[in-house]
Amino acid sequence: MRLLGVAAAALCFQLSQAKTVTYDFNLTWVTANPDGLSDRKVLGVNGQWPLPVIEVEKGDQLVVNMHNGLGDKNSSIHFHGMYQNGTNNMDGPSMVTQCPVLPGSSFTYNFTVNQVGTYWYHCHTDWCYPDGERQALIVHDKDAYFNDEIDGEMVVTMTDWYHNMTEELSHSFLSPTNPDGDEPVPNSFLFNDTLNTSIPVEPSKTYMIRLINIGAFVSQYFYIEGHSFRIVEIDGVYTEPTEADLLYIAVAQRYSILVTTKSTTDKNFPIVTVADAQLLDSIPDTLKLNQTNWLQYNAKAPHRQAVLNVSSSADLYPFDDTKLYAYDQMELLPEPDISITVNVVMQEASNGEGYAYFNNISYTKPKVPSLFSVLSSGDLATNPEVYGTDTHPYVLGHNQVVEVVVNNNDTGAHPFHLHGHNFQLLDRYPAYGKDFFDYADTDYRVTYDPSNHTAFPKVPARRDTFVVPPQGYFVVRFVADNPGVWFFHCHIDWHLMQGLAMAFIEAPLQIQERVSIPQQQYDVCKAAGIPTQGNAAGNTEDYLNLTGQNMQVPI
Ligand SMILES: *[C@@H]1O[C@H](CO)[C@@H](O)[C@H](O)[C@H]1NC(C)=O
Ligand SMILES: *[C@@H]1O[C@H](CO)[C@@H](O)[C@H](O)[C@H]1NC(C)=O
Ligand SMILES: *[C@@H]1O[C@H](CO)[C@@H](O)[C@H](O)[C@H]1NC(C)=O
Ligand SMILES: *[C@@H]1O[C@H](CO)[C@@H](O)[C@H](O)[C@H]1NC(C)=O
Ligand SMILES: *[C@@H]1O[C@H](CO)[C@@H](O)[C@H](O)[C@H]1NC(C)=O
Ligand SMILES: *[C@@H]1O[C@H](CO)[C@@H](O)[C@H](O)[C@H]1NC(C)=O
Ligand SMILES: *[C@@H]1O[C@H](CO)[C@@H](O)[C@H](O)[C@H]1NC(C)=O
Ligand SMILES: *[C@@H]1O[C@H](CO)[C@@H](O)[C@H](O)[C@H]1NC(C)=O
Ligand SMILES: *[C@@H]1O[C@H](CO)[C@@H](O)[C@H](O)[C@H]1NC(C)=O
Ligand SMILES: *[C@@H]1O[C@H](CO)[C@@H](O)[C@H](O)[C@H]1NC(C)=O
Ligand SMILES: *[C@@H]1O[C@H](CO)[C@@H](O)[C@H](O)[C@H]1NC(C)=O
Ligand SMILES: *[C@@H]1O[C@H](CO)[C@@H](O)[C@H](O)[C@H]1NC(C)=O
Ligand SMILES: [Cu+2]
């Protein structure tokens, strides 16, 4: 009780200097046609789509009152990149930290934003964000080191786009007719949820452009004809200002760039995005991979389509984010207390469907959200068995240095995201560029050798989503200083559907001390018929008896 009093006093102090920013989100279906090719049902907010950009400042309390008015679809919201330090129950992934919010139920997200930069928010229940429930979340920073240099800022999203509902596509995707797990091929690619956008600019000014790939699947190359730029932020982490002219932006990644405009206004310049065709199993004739939008100096001047002088995406050599050193100079973390090595494997299971595995486990939802298992299991919470075998749980000790090595046995690149943290990138192979593509086409695979690796950088790049290259590896580290259940998963939504995920149960005894669940969240579970106590099998008598737990399809 006394401790609570102290915490409340500290909070009041904080609130006195910051404000509460409240959004009321009534989720409803609306019709949209952003590519001009097909009307479709999209997941809107208060009858509108695209969704509102959430804008806050560091220190603000963000409150999103979400009501599920969809009638026929479950939902939730994940605030991608937010640490949710002390508010793990506001993180959003269904069956990890909360129950799915059924039609007619409401869930209030409420947390303090103690970080800055470019983020996004999206549905995290049964693959619903590709249906439209995703948008930018910007945390403005009065103290950003580059503020003096910029005359204006803007946010631009990019995404793949499907004409069918995700659920409909999932039926043919996870099916014995698709044993290789070929991902549905998008129908188009959007630029800020539309096409043919002209971004008006003035001459001799510097703009910050916040770029976010809010897609379900496909990475995109980005460049602006005739302009280079400086990268200053990746995923909420300021970088040393770094000159570049071509980016590779995987789904969930963000880049803030400073673009200085020319002094003349006679021409407009194509802003070019190119979908990474390497990820696609087939490319229909109707699919336009290259998009032209414009940096518009002069509305009356021609808006010319870009002419790509490359034959395929393999000829593009994007800036490698391994080399984006963190501006705060945070040094390489020390030798890890725990090192976890997983191998990414995509293969056909015994039922003929294509699944994805970390080692031999394909993530399978527990019967009780893992956070609720932590909160109800007492001292047994430190025992990974409580969380079930196929949630692939790792229990991390408070403040341990954690290393994760991901070896990729698959020929595709995968962007891996960790909730509740960002991580340092120590090593990655092969580098962006030609090898990155060659590796997708050969039988050659390279796994990380801890006794023979290139020197780790003194100040590594840090972000919350890193790409593991085709048939290569990456090595990342983070400190377990944020008690919570944190999902670690491939951000390609199709691959998450196939089980390419695992759960870090970070400092469970500290979670029990810090996290409390508002009554409304228990009500949401009750409405969903999901228990809020027990182990992964829902057993409240014996937390080590997992009889009846959900299991993956046998390999
Ligand atoms: C949400 O929107 C629907 C459709 O407009 C409306 O029927 C419903 O009353 C709204 N619910 C809330 C809680 O605002
Ligand atoms: C974009 O421009 C192209 C070429 O001018 C045109 O065919 C297409 O309909 C436009 N699409 C949208 C959504 O404005
Ligand atoms: C919503 O979640 C509940 C509980 O997990 C489940 O039974 C139901 O099938 C889900 N509804 C939809 C439309 O997916
Ligand atoms: C949000 O959380 C703060 C801190 O716990 C609390 O004071 C406030 O009442 C909450 N607001 C809502 C709308 O739940
Ligand atoms: C997508 O929708 C179209 C039109 O309704 C339908 O013909 C097609 O079978 C659907 N595709 C998939 C993969 O579900
Ligand atoms: C992109 O879309 C968002 C949301 O609709 C809007 O707020 C923003 O201004 C757009 N960006 C540009 C550069 O037009
Ligand atoms: C993209 O641009 C390249 C280079 O001009 C061209 O070869 C290719 O056909 C384009 N692809 C599409 C789908 O427009
Ligand atoms: C493509 O054209 C740009 C200038 O328009 C040039 O800088 C670049 O080197 C060219 N790339 C190739 C592969 O020719
Ligand atoms: C890796 O992939 C190769 C080729 O697909 C396969 O032969 C091998 O068994 C895989 N290794 C593992 C550990 O799954
Ligand atoms: C260490 O790695 C390098 C580069 O991959 C390789 O050429 C070399 O043979 C390796 N050395 C040993 C002892 O494995
Ligand atoms: C979480 O908060 C604690 C202080 O309560 C701090 O030591 C830790 O660094 C924070 N972690 C993150 C990821 O913000
Ligand atoms: C484990 O739980 C199941 C029911 O959930 C029960 O039937 C079984 O007897 C229990 N096993 C042990 C060893 O207690
Ligand atoms: Cu993936």
C-alpha cells in the first residue's frame, strides 16, 4: 500500500507537466478503394478510413477507448514500438497479454509515452491489420537534435494492398493445396494509403519525412530522384545523421529522413517505391511493383513517371542499417547472461499445410493469455512449463543481458520484431546488396559461428525490427529491464499466421508486482469465454499439468 502511494505521487508529478491525449475509436466496417481498382470492406474508425494518425508528445498519457463495433470480427490494438513499461497489459497481442475484444466489447488502452519518434499502431488479433486497422503513431520531440535544421515534417506510410479480406485469403493460404506456404500476392502497393500523391515543397528548405511500412508482407525500396537525404531515426532511435539515397524498408520498420530541397522550382521529382519482388512467388501482369509519387516544387510543371534504370530489385543496393549507429552512443551490451539460438524453418506439416517454425516449434496460442498465467501462477511463474510447450516460452531474469541468434534456413528475408524493447544489431550476414539476393537463389546457407564472427560494432544500430537475410543470420542483444510478456515474431503477417513467433516471459515475479489488470479487461475475457487464471491449458489446480493444452499440427 505504501509503495502504491509513492508510485501515485510520482505519477501526479509527471502528469502535472504532461497532458492526457484521448482518442475514441469505434471500429466499424467502411468501404474504400484506395488504388482505384476495387472497392473493398476495410476496418475503419468512427466511419472513416484511413485511420487517424495518433500524435502525442513525450510524457503524455495516451488513452484510446476502443469499441468493437464490427459485428463479426475480433480485435485489439498494439502500439508498435511502445515499451509499455509497467503496463504490459496495454500491449495488445491477443492471447499474449490480453483476450481478443469481441464485437460489442470495449477496451481502454491507457499508458504513459516515455519515448520519442516514429511508431505505428495496428490490430494484433487474428491477422486483422491488413484489412485496414493500422496507422502512424508519432511522438513529437521538442528536443530532437535536428530540430533546428528542419522547416517542416510529414509522415508517409507505404503498404501492400489486397482486394480480398485477410480471413478469406488465409483459407487458401493455410491449406493442403498450398504445402509450400506461398504467400498471397498483393493486388497493389499504396503510398500513404493512396496513389499519385504530390507532396508540395518549397525550395531550399529541409523537411523531415517519417517513412513507415505498415504492410502485411512486402518490403519496399524507397528513393527520391535527384535527391539524397540524411537518415536521423530508425524505429524511434536517433541515429548519427547518415547520408543515403536508397532505403530498404521492411514491414514494421520506420525511417526518418531529412531532405533538403533544391533552390530551383522548374521540375517535380519522382518519389519512387519499388516492391521487393524477391518475396513474391509469382508476379501477375496486372501488378504494378513500381510506384511514382512526387516531390512537387511546381504544381504546373509536368509530373513524370519514374523510369527505373534497373532490371530487377536485385540491382538495387540499399543503405545497410547495420551501419546506422545510435546517436545516444549506447555501447555494445556486455556478454550475455542468456543466449537463445533459433533456426527459421518453413515446412509442410503432416496435414499438408505449410507452417513456419523456430527450431521445431510453430507458435500456437495458449488457452489462457500468457500474461494471465504469469499473474495467477505465484512462484511457479518462473517455470517455463506453465506457459505451454508450443508458445515456445523463454523465461528471462530481471536485467539479464539477452542475446538472440536467428539463423535463417529459409530462402526468404524475414523482419523480426520484439515487443517491449528495441535491440542492438551485432552481426548480420549477408549484407544488403547483391549477396542478399544471391543467397535467396542458391543452396548455400550460412549459420552464425560464435567462435568466428566479424568484430561487433562499438556502438551498434538499435531498432525494434531487423531483417534476417535469406539463408543467413543475425545476432541481437537487449537488456531484460522491462518486466512483461513480450512477443517476438516475424512481422510478415502470413508468417505469424504460420507460427513464426515465440514468447519471452521477462522477469515474471516483477510483472506480478508491477502489473495490475483493470476490471474492464477481465470483462473482455469473460465476454470472449476465455479464462483469466491458470496455465496454458487453463489448469488452475496444478500449474505443471499441461494436459489439454493447444498443440501445433504435428510435423
Ligand atoms: C459505433 O458505430 C456504430 C455504427 O455507426 C453505431 O451503431 C454504434 O452505436 C457505435 N458505438 C459506439 C459505442 O459509439
Ligand atoms: C494514378 O495515376 C495513374 C496513371 O496516371 C492512373 O492510371 C490511376 O488511375 C491513378 N490512380 C489513382 C488511385 O489515382
Ligand atoms: C473471437 O474470439 C473468440 C474467443 O477466442 C472465438 O471463439 C471466436 O471464434 C472469435 N471470433 C471470430 C469472428 O474470429
Ligand atoms: C489512465 O491511467 C492513469 C494512471 O493509472 C489513471 O490515473 C487514469 O484514470 C486512467 N484513465 C482512464 C481513462 O482509464
Ligand atoms: C478474392 O476475391 C475474389 C472476388 O470475390 C474471388 O473470386 C477470389 O476467389 C478470392 N481469392 C481468394 C484467394 O480467396
Ligand atoms: C499521409 O496520410 C496521413 C493520414 O491520412 C496524413 O495525415 C498525412 O498528412 C499524409 N502525408 C502527406 C505527406 O500527405
Ligand atoms: C519496374 O521497373 C522496371 C525497370 O523499369 C521494369 O523493368 C519493370 O517492368 C517495372 N515493373 C513493374 C511491375 O512495373
Ligand atoms: C540510375 O540513375 C541514377 C541517376 O538517375 C544514377 O545515379 C544511378 O547510378 C543509375 N543506376 C544504375 C544502376 O545505372
Ligand atoms: C534447412 O533447409 C534445407 C533445404 O531446404 C533442409 O534440407 C534442411 O533439413 C533444413 N534444416 C533444418 C534444420 O530444418
Ligand atoms: C571464419 O569465417 C570466415 C568467413 O566466413 C571463413 O572464411 C573462415 O574459414 C572461418 N574460419 C574458421 C576457423 O572456421
Ligand atoms: C523500464 O523502467 C525501469 C524503471 O522502472 C527502467 O530501469 C528500465 O530501463 C525501463 N525499460 C525500458 C525498456 O524502458
Ligand atoms: C492433469 O489434468 C487433467 C485434466 O486437466 C487430469 O485429467 C489429469 O488427471 C491430471 N494429471 C495429473 C497427473 O494430475
Ligand atoms: Cu517471415
